[in-house]
Amino acid sequence: SGLGGSFQVPPEPLYLGNAGTAARFLTTCATLIRADGGTTVLTGDKRMKQRPINDLTDALKGCGCAISHLESPASLPISVASTGLAGGTIRLSGKVSSQFVSSVLLSAPYAQTPVELILPEPPVSLAYIDMTVALMARFGVHVSREGSTVYRVPKGVYTNPSALQVECDASSSTYPLAIAAITGGTLTAEAVGSASIQGDAKFALLLGRMGCSVEQDAERTTITGPPVGSRLQAIEVDMEPMTDAFMTAVALAAVADGTTTITGIANQRVKECNRIEVMVTELGKLGIAAGQLPDGIWVTGVDPATATLRPATIACHNDHRIAMSFAVLGARVPGITIGQKSCVEKTYPEFWADMTRVVGMRYEPPSDAPRTEGQQMVGTVGEESAEVSGTELGAAERSVVLVGMRGAGKTHLGRAAAAALGWQFLDLDHLYEARHGPIIEAVEAEGWPSFRARELQLLKETLSSRPARTVIACGGGIVETAEARAVLAAHWPVVQALKPIEDIEAYLNSDSSRPSLGEPPSEAFARRAAWYDEVSDFELLAAPGEDDWGAQERRFVRLLRRVQAAEGATAPQAHSFFISLTFPEIDVSLLRPELFDDVDMVELRVDLLASLEPAFIRRQLALLRQRCELPILFTIRSAKQGGKYDGSASLYLELCQVAVRSCCEWVDLEADRDGTAMQDFCRHARANGVQIVGSHHELGEMPQTAEIQEALRRCELQGAAALAKFVGMASDPLHALRVNTAASAANLSIPHVALAMGHLGRMSRVLNLIMTPVTHHLLPVPAAPGQLSAQEIMVARTNFGYLPSKSFYLLGSPITHSPSPAIHGTGFAANGCGHTYSKLETEELPVVLEAIRAPAFGGASVTIPFKELLLPHVDVASDSVLAIGALNTLTTTPDGNLAADNTDWQAIRLLLTRGLSTRAAAASTRPTRSAMVALVVGAGGTARAACYALKQMGIGSVYVHNRTVDKARAIAGEFGCAVCEAPSELHQLDLLVSCVPGAAGFTLPEAQLRAQLPVVLDAAYIPRQTPLLASARASGCIAYEGVEMLFEQGCIQCEIWTKRSAPRRKIVQALVVCLQAKDFGDVASFSDILAGRLL
């Protein structure tokens, strides 16, 4: 319900983020408030505080409004006195933004006298002002005008029309239309046609000039791009009527024939970023020539069919249009990674989903990152970063700084993380000693102050020279000076390695190689603890007595990959569960691996802990992390919603901040607390890769359907939440159905959890398919009344026929002894699927084609002889399949297409990356990936997958060795490798992948293996102990065997088919039973998985 212009003074500043439209419109709205002594403060994020708004505020001050700029003289924050808008003549420049004009026009009817708005020159984007005037007329206020520079607005009150048809956003439609143009496809945009009054609706005419076929009527636009083999044509165009679409046009110009010139867009320099400058910079990263003009940009296009462009990560500067425009370019140019992809939510939250579902684009995570649901990026990134300054870097590239006490493991963790990411590792202490000599001697000779001064200078130099793709470990005392703390606080991300001080003391007391601190480590830590917190963004927690460095390394790498993507944890899938720990203190004896077998997440009920001191909470999180590698949901439930927390609202958010700093993947926020402070927290959490659950627990009588739906909508937290959760109390069995049907009909924009607690509400847990809370027989009591175990719920869903059921196969011959049925049968059962998996042993292609064309076919593992034979019969093939020339995975997509993928290369990459991380942690120095040497033995399909994997990892030199040199030369030529006829003569070897049968007898001299210590993978698993593996292990190499590769590629297939994480521990249990029947023996990594590690 409107207020007729009678606004009230807001009780607190209005935080607008980087929403320029809101800032401009609300500035004039705020002048309408009349209240003695009242003021309205409008503020925003860092970029909003740089965007000029003084043309508007100066105009309003010219007609008597009292407006003060609180920081810069031209931007937010501003304070608007509640003196009312006097009206009369207002003189305003509309050259920076047409929204300044619309802001005054929209509020003018409520001024104290009629308004005459005079513009000294024609404004930019006149079409948007025309839209404003037309909309005001629909609401009963008619503006008279003289051309485009004088507008007269009478006093009045808006009257709502009985119905109003709002046009689709023409700006958003430019992206899918441009994708059709750049790929040679055809696309129709509904509800955007020639009758639109939006300037961007004329973008279709621009596409026509570039060579597209355009069909447009009053209500729709259809675009067909130039056919394959033809190129878009460069043009000269004034885009002043549609400035927001200029970046889409630039994406097309980048592949057009000739040089495109775009003018009339000077105002785009003061948007979410300097868009003209950013487009030039980011195109330059790719190797595409572009430059700025006084009011525009020029771009010289390349032919993507012949040009060799550089892969690059695009820094979006939190600008939605930058991200969407480069997504358009990525549809035609490989090697583009979009950083900050969630920034599209500002205007087009469904962009990535629509481009996948409607347009058919495919998005993949970067090559060095794990494939996770919800990551949608374009192409891959090579190892070397683009030459950009630190302020231009996206989250995926920024160098990571490690701080923490001496002995906390910074060097060990830093080396391992750098190896896993393919980055460089630098230790400031080592750099210091290389330049100035041993630290212990420097301190004894000159004292700590001199050392600290040199250390500070080294820190500044390193951050300046290594802004990208480097892990930097600092000395423990780096925080001792205020200047060093300021340098660290200005950098992101900084990670604190936080190990219990008693463990650090025990370690340091046994190490005499370091200079004395002059005080016990515990006293040093007590003084420094607050400083470490001040400068760090995250804390990498170690549990008391924890000595499993591998687990800590994996936690660190997971954290970095999550915050680099800035996307948070994997989106919840159907048939997912979480278990809640409700102890006053973590009891590690209860945290056995089987407790977590059937769940996807573990909730820590922080409100039920014995203490809410941050240090105590951190220790509980560390103990939990030590026993469980699943995502953690951090929850503080208030007393009025069934919990125990009764503290202040500010303390509530401060405690939730512990979750962000401690690397929890999810945080539960009570929707009733939503407001400015919570929205600020949500923005911070999401920027650091943390997902939000918006929740509401109703403890009284079960609400009616409409009330449940309204509660769930509040749980969306104004778009900040990734999951909405409503829980009520069931006093009737029908309440289970009520919450389920209410939630399903609420049309939420995010997944939901809807439950009825208590014995009578158990059916709601069966019906709720996403993130259902469950109990386990190992827990002393259920966390909530009416909880069931995951197994009980799955049995009920099976009996009711809720589980998907398709037929999956292993296709090929010979396959009699394959353990694949054990892998996938277990994976399907544990992940809530009714699928079947069976062997189809045949060499006859017609038999296989009949099976894969059956209506019930869901997918297949493919082995010889069909890895190549089936390629002509698939509808969609991944980039890896096209490059390798072989598939091993088939999947029927939701639209009925047959998709081909190759998981062999992904398994190879995973194992080699793990091995490099372990090797790096044990060595003082190791080369970056671009300086590494790898050897692939063999020339068959697996060797091709290995070459592809090594190239995706960014390995600098890859050699291929094969008994038949011509075959080696052929595969080497395809993948940009070199031929090696004598592997024993290689002077450096970091990675070795054998893709020949074990009976071939290939190995290397043990002296060479001992000296070079390569990470070894032998893809053969029958016989298990090949000569190469025996020599590698005897020489101290990290070595993986074929059955580990089989297991890893099978787990990736399981995730593709079930859309859930593979139940690795359960799969290993089944696989071990299968292998024991063959007297296979123990596999080291399998033992780690069974113990709850490597999950």
C-alpha cells in the first residue's frame, strides 16, 4: 500500500550496495519527507561511493533542499534533511545519467509547488526519460514538455491503474540474441518487439547491420546469426539511445571482420565500473585489440577459427553486464573464465540457468578446479595469470597470504596448496635469508626492530610483484608492527593457520634452529591473537593433537577454491540429507565415519554449545573438521524458535561471522532478524563463498497455507539465501501434507525445506526431498522430535516409488571381471536412486545401439571396443571427448539427448594433482607447473586422456614414449607434446603416467626415480604390481595404481548420473569386498577413505 508521498524518516541509514538506480531515485524521494530535525542517510558500497551523483544533488540544493555529502563531494553517502521538496524551477544536467532526470520527474508531483525541470542540453538515453513520462501518465500524472529539455510536472497524487502490463527487459534480451548472432544460431525473444519504447529494443537493428537475419514484429524479435564459415561485420554506430547494450555489441565486435567503432556512451564510465576501460582491459587479456575514444570504444575483431588467443580470467568488477557480455564472447572464443559470476543477480538472476536451459550453452569450472554443481564458467584457464594489477584481479587469481604463529604449519600448507592449484609458493623467511642471510644471525646482530623493518619492506615488494597466483607464507611475527598489519589488512584473502598453542609450544620446544622469541610462545600468541584476527579473512583450524597434514591441506585447498569462485558450496540436490550435532561439546568418540555416510552436510548447533566464546566455538569446529570433511552448516537458533540463544541481535551476527572466518560452507540465518545489518552480513558471507539458509521455526499451532508461504518467502532473505527452510509443529497427520503442498506452490526462487516436527509430521520428512535433517543410531538422541534416519526415509521413498529408475550399463568386451557394477550399484543405492547397473558384454555395435536407444536407458560406462565406435551416435560431446577422440561415459540428458563425456582424464588429473600436493609439502622447493616435465608412456586412448589431462593442468613440457615411434609422434603432434625415445635420459621428470599393459614390463632405472622422484600413475590394474610400480615405490616415489584411477573415474561418473557427491566410503567398502575375492590386497588410499579421509 502506498503512502501518497507521506514518507517517514528511516530509523537507520539506507544501504544500497552498488545499486545506482535505487540511489538516484531515492535521493529525490528523500527530499519529500517533512519532519522537524529529521535526516535520511543514503550510503552504499565502495564503488557506489565513487559514482557521481552531484549533478542531481546540486540541482535539488538549487531549489532549497538541504543535502550534505558525508565523505566525497560528489558521491554517496549523503544526508538529506527532512524539509520537503519546495518545487519550482529545477535546473539539472542529464549528460551523466538519464536517471537523474527520471528521479526528479517521478517525485515532482509531491512537491509543494509545480515543478519546471530545465535541462541545459539534451540528455543521454532519452528513451528512458520517455518511458518515465509515459509511465507517469498511466498513473494519472501528465507531464508537459518542450522538446527534450523542458518538463513541467503538476502537483498531484498517483492513481493506480486497474492493470499494468510491464514490458520484458530489453537490455537482458540482448545477451541471448547476441549468442545466436555469434554462434550462427536462431533465437526468438518473446515480448520484446518493435512496439517497445525501450531503447535497447533497437539492438536487433544493430545485429542486422552486422550481418544477422532479423525478423521483428510488434511483440517479438527473431535473430539468426551468420552461418558457420561466415563472420559478423564490423560497423560504426552511435549507441547513445541504448548505452547499456554497448558491452554486448563489443562482445560481437571482438569476432567481427574489421574494426568496430561505438560512440555516444561516455556515461558508461561512471556505472558499476568504468565500463569502457574495463572492456578494453579484459579484451586485451585475450589478445583482442581495443581502445578508448572520448565518448566510446573501438574494437578490431579476430577470426576465432584461425586466431590464437590467450586464455584469461575476466575481472567483472561486480558488474553484471561485464559478466554477461563476456559470457556471450565465451560462446565463440574458448579459454574464458568469468569471475564473480553471481554479480548477474542484480538484473538477471536466472542468466546462467537460462543460457544453459534455453540457449544450450555449456559452462565448465576452470581446469584446476573440481567440477561442482552450480559453477557455471566459460572455458578454462591456463597456469600463467594475465598481466594485471592487483586492483584488477578477480577472486580466482588473487595471491593468498598465510599468517599465524611460528610452527603453525604455514610453509607446509602453503607448498601443498600451491601445488594443488598450480601456483607458485613463496616463503618470506626464505626470501629474507636469501637476501640478508640467516634470520637468527640478523636478530642477534641487529635486533628485532631492524629485522621487522626489512621484513615489512619484503612483504610490500612481494605483494606488489606477485599479486596473482601465488601462495605467500609470512613469518609468525609479521603482525608485530602496525604498518605491517595495515598492509595485510588491505589485502584479500589472508588466511590464518590456527593451531592449538599447546601443540605449537611442544613443537617449538624441540626445534633449536629458530631465533628465540624472548618469551614463551603462549605469551607471544596471547599478545598477537587479536592482531592475527585483525588482518586475516579466514582461519584454517587444526584440532588439538591433529597431525594429519593431508586433511589440513585438503581443507585449505577446498577453502581457496570456494572463495576463488565466490559461489559457495555445492547447491543442494534431490534426496540430500544433513545430520545435526546438538552436544554442549564435541564428543569425538561419537564422530565415527559411518555417522556421515548417508548425509551431505553436518549442522553444528552453536546455540547448544557450553560456551559462545569464539575460541571455544573454533575448537569445536576444528574437532568436527578433523573427523568429517563434509560441508558444515553453522546454526544459532534463538529461544523463541526452539533454540537456546537469547543474546542481542548484534552478537548474533558477530557469532555468525565466526562461521565465515572458520571456513564453514553454510550459515543458518533466522528470517525474522532480516534487516540492513543482516543484509550486510549476507553480502559479506556470499562474497567469501558462504551460502545462506534462511529459516523460520513456528513452535505454536501449525499456520495456514498462506502463512507458511509468506514465511518461506521471507526466508529467501531478499534474494540473499540459497535455501529457504520452514519448520512447524504437527498436531495432525495432515499437517505434513500442508507444509509440503504449501511450499511446492509458493513459487520460490530457491530450493526449500518444509517440515512438520513431531511424530505426526514424519511423512513431511519423506516428502521433503532437499536437505532433510536426519538422525543416526550412533547419536544418543534425535536432534528434533520426529526425526528419521536417512535409511528409513529412503526405504519409504522406495516403497512409494519416489526414486528415479533408469537402466545403466557397462558396455564392451571383455568385462567379466570388472568391478564397475560394485561401484555404481553402491553409488546408486546410497544416492537415492532406483537405477540398475548391469554388464552388457558384446562386441556387436547393433546390440549396443539397441540398448542405448531404449526408453529406460539412463547412461553407461564404455570400454573397448566402443570408446570410438559410439562417437558418431551421440548428440552432444564434451570438449574433452572431442579432444581425446574417445568417450567412456554416456548419459541421457533431461531433453532426451545422448551426451558423451570422458572421466578418465579427470581421474588422472585428480590423482596427479593430489600427488603433486603431497610431494610439494615434503620438499623445500619445487617448480611451478609451467616448468614441470611429464612423461606419458603409450599411444592408445588412455595415453590420449593422459596428454589432455597434463595439458589441462598447465604442465610445461609433456613427452610421449611408445614402442612404435610413429604412434608416439602422432599423439604428440595432436596435443602439442614432444616425442621421447629414451625416457632414461630425461634430466628432469615430475610426472609419469604409464598407459601400457602391466605385462609390457615398462619401468625406469631406480637411480633415476630416486633422483627425480616423479609422481607415478600406472593405469594398468591387472596385474596389480607392475614393474614400474615396484620400482617407483622402492625409490620413494608417490605412486598410484590403476584401481585407484578406476575408482576415481567411477566416482565422477556417479556424480554425473546422480547429480550428487559420490558416496566414496561406501563405494570403497563395496570395491574392497570385490577386490578381496581376487586376493588384491590393501590399497593405501582406500584405507584413508575408509577412515573418513579423502572424502
